[in-house]
Amino acid sequence: MWKKGLAMLVVLLVVILVVAGCGKKSEGLKLGMVTDAGTIDDKSFNQGTWEGVVRAGEEFKLETKYLKPAGTTEADYMKEIGNLYDAGFKFIVCPGFKFETAIFHAQDRYKDAKFVIIDGNPHAGDFVPVVKENTVSIFFAEHESGFVAGVATALQLKEGELGFIGGMEIPAVQKFNWGFQQGVAYANANLGTKMSIKPENVIYQGTFDNVAAGQQLAAQMYDRGVKAIFAAAGGVGVGVINEAKSRVKAGEEVWVVGVDVDQYAEGIYEGEKSVILTSAMKQISTATFDVIKAEKDGEFPGGQILTFDAKNDGIGIPAENPNLSDEVEEQVAEVYEKMKSGEITVADVQGDLIK
């Protein structure tokens, strides 16, 4: 009888320990991030990702840390991933396609770590996606985000010239450009606007960190009569914003369309006035936070490629756009709902709107 009771007690203790272990699944979780060529305060891609990490850290009482590599090679990225891992940061977020080959190797080298790569798929250099169970890839429908911003810009300005300055000519940046041009064309064809984008006013600067080059390119476009520039270019875009602020202070009326996050605050030049007309947003912070929450809840979507688009509200323009009229915001909201329902389909390649 005593032995039977002891056996039952042992079973009960095992059950309690298992349950306790499940409840503490994320205890000790430390969140790390490795930046790309930009900085943590680039008011764009890196910052949006880091804000998601910080939010999760604060909400779930988790330690957070980021490292900026000395360069942009696979070896540079692997070094900082290894440094985070060695310091106990075993949930690592990496923003950008440049991490693709590094994450491909890291997911095998550090099997007990979890990896999140944004705007990229791990591969061995052959571009064949290999997303292991400890990794998740996150993509955004930049073409849809650019489209919404293009419609909003055309509706607010009504007529005149527009421009686009991109950073590196990579798929995510290209899709912003293509979507923006489709949005402007849609507004011209359906909503009574008369905006145009000339070939000479579509430029890829080639980097994401050359602020001075961004300002110089913006100056040239504004001198050619461009009213607003969509800058999808990280630090290069900061240069565009700086040029716009300088000109507005001098009495000109020029605008910038922000990217990735709501860049209104970055464009403030006086009081609450900003040169940011609106921003083509990717909900980077929210997506990053959601994946961390999933890990905390024991539901990490390992092995999956996730896409955030209009249908799941993963893209769009800011909820508040002080430089857009109420009428324009209402019209844009109607267009957005048509995208969600599938009535409007935006092409993710250069070309015409797919209706």
C-alpha cells in the first residue's frame, strides 16, 4: 500500500514538473537583433524591426540587445550572430535580404536558437529557400503598400510631377517603386488626378546609408519641378527628407513620401508641421512582435514563410496623416478595402495594374 502510494506521488510530481516546465517555456528567453548596413535609428527598416523587439522585451520582461556588424559580408553577420548566441541571446532577428546565406548556415550551426529573417529566405547562395524548423521568413507586399501611398499622393496633390529615389535596386525596393507608379496611374484613370512620373525621376542610389547622396538627388529632382519624392532608401531617404525640410523652410512647397514606418516625425521642420505627406508602411514592428509572442506562447511558426499584405493589414499608410485631407483619407480607405477584397490586385512586377 505504501509502495503504491509512493508510486502515485512520484507520478504526481513528474506531472507537476512537466506542467511547470511548459509554463516556463519562454523563461530566460533573450531577444537579439543584428542590424544590416543601416543603423538602429535609421527611421526606417532597422528601427522598425528593433521597435518590435523592444516592445516584446518590455511587455514580456525579456532582455534585449542588438549588434551592428563591422561590414556587410556573410562573415560579418555570422560573427555577430555568434556573439549574440554566446551571450545567451537565442532568439535572433535579422532584417534584410543580406542575411540570407548567413541565416542558412546559422540555423544549422545553432540548432537550439530561433531565427527570424525579414525580407529574405535562407539559402546556400543558389536562392533556393531552405527554411528550417528553427527559422521563420517574413515578407511584406511592398507593391501594395506603395500602391496605397501612390493613390494618396496623387489624390492630395492632384496634378504635377512625382519622383522616386530607392536605395539598392533589390526586389523589396523595386516593388515599392512599381506599386507606387501603379497607384498613381490608378488615381489618374479612376479618381480624376493628373500626376506623372518621368523616367529621369526614378533613381536607385545604390546604398541605404549615403545621406549626402540622397540629399543631392532630391535637390536635382526638386529643381526639375518634382512636387513629391517617394524615398524607399533608408539613410539615403533621410537625405531626401533633409533637403525637403531645407526647401520648405525657404518657402518652397515640396513633399516626401516616407517608407517602411510612419516617418512623419522625422519630417518635422517647425512645430508639428512635417514634409512627410504620408508613408508607405510595412507593419515591421508588429510582425516582429507577433513572432516573438508566438515563441513565448509555444507557437513559433518555424519552417514557414509568412507574407503580410492588405488582406491581413500588414501594409498600408499611417492611421493618422495630418497632411492628407479627410476626403482623401476616405477615398484611400475605399481603395484599400477593394484591395483587401481582391477587387483590385496590384502587380508585384514592373508593369500595369492587374484588375
